[in-house]
Amino acid sequence: MFKRISAPDAHNLLAGGAAQLVDIRDEMSYQASHIKGALNLNNTNLQNFIETADPDRPVLVYCYNGISSQSAAEILNQKGFEDVYSVDGGFEACQGLFAVESGNS
């Protein structure tokens, strides 16, 4: 089962360098602004992520406000990722804590 994590705790986990960061918002929103280092995950590249990402590394999933990321985290958990977190409050809660950038990273 996935876990829920606060934005400050997600920031601390990501700062440790071990976590993978996934943004499930639509591509336009991702291009406009996203957390630095986040991968924009969607139906087109989900299978590739599942096949190539390290299932033993923690995965932080965020969306707009923390609701949709729970479903995405559950899917990743069902696909073999054991340490999956849905970021409470989503991108809205992360702004100001995380470095944010625009465009493809």
C-alpha cells in the first residue's frame, strides 16, 4: 500500500537523494512549472517508467492538490514499487519548499 507524506517530509526525503519524483499533472501544467528533477508521468510513458525505474527506490508522486496522486501511487504500488508516497497538498503545497522550473528537465 502507498503512503501519504506531507510536502515538508517529501522535501526532506528528496533532499537525501534516494527518492524518484513523479509529476502526474497534464503536460501543459508540467511545462509551465514543476519541481526540479520531476518526471512527467502519463499514460504514454507509464509502462516505460515501470520497466526502467528502480522499484527499490522510494517514489514521490504529486499532482495538483494531492488527490489524483493517491490513485497513481496505488498503481505504482501494484506494479511492484514498494516504497511509494502520495504528496499531500500536491504541487500547491510544494511551492516554496522545492526548487521549481519550467520546460523539460
